[in-house]
Amino acid sequence: MSNDSRVVTTSLLDSELYLPDLEQCIKRLEIVSGLRGKGRVMRWLGLAEGTYSNWKRRNSVNYSKLIAGLLARRISLDWFFAPYENLHYPAPGEGLDLGEIQAFHREQDTIEETIRALVRIEPLLTHYNVALTEANKQIMVETFRLQRSEVVPVNIVLRQVAKALALQPGYQAVRCGGTG
């Protein structure tokens, strides 16, 4: 029996759970490793070069080997498997009966994340003479929250959004405390 006897396929999992297919895995591995080529990426992950061919032939990914390789490289499984999801991180001792406390902590985390985002966003909006409106701040905060996918560094994304907002038709610059 091969070492791939514990292959997990998405058909065995809850239908609402989505795992990336082989090609998506390779694309993400190329991004995080900075390498091109399936064999090179597999070697970087600590697997044999032929692993990709085996997975391709079987039309399945051995997620346990993939996860082991990612963890060995200290790559976030959140980033790899759920880059656009707002995941919950349970606190030690947290139980199912603590639903209200969990909701409170999630709300507090969201507030703290929003404050962190605004600290980085407001200077950019001011620098590009973008009106400090709630709508503009909301767009920037939403963009900031996508940073887990950080294929493009969040600083570059935020600058680009600020520039785009500055180019809005009918745009009027509003600086802190007055119009310009």
C-alpha cells in the first residue's frame, strides 16, 4: 500500500466545506514559495517531485501531506485554505455554552481590527486628498480586512484604493476640519 492511502477528497467532506483543488494548491504554493514549476514546489514542500503527477493521476490531493508540508514551512493554514474567510480562533477553555461570550469577543476583535485599519487608512486618504467620508473609510477598511490573502501586500492595495478614490468624478477634497 502506498503512502498516499490516507488521501482525503472533497467528496468525503461536508458539502459546505470547500478545499482547493490540485491546480489551486499549486498556484498558492508557487506564490508562497516564490518558485515556479510543480516539481520544484513539491520539493520545497518536502515531498518527492513526482508527488504532483501522482495526485494528478489520482485526481485527488493528499491534504494530510500538504498540511504537514505547510506546517513544516510555518505557512498559515488559514491563508492557504481560507484566505477570504473571517475565521474564529477559540480561546482556551472556550465551550459551546459560551456563545454570548464568543459573540462579544468577535465584536471586540472586529472593533480592534477596524481601529487598526483606520490608523493606517486615514493618513493615506489625507495624503491623496481623498474626502474623509464614512463611505471612503468603509471601502478602505474592507480592503484592509482582505489582507489575509496578501498576494499583493496590503500597503500597495490601500495606496491604490486611495488613489482611485481621489480620481472619482465630481471629487472634492476635504481635509481634516475643512474643505479644500
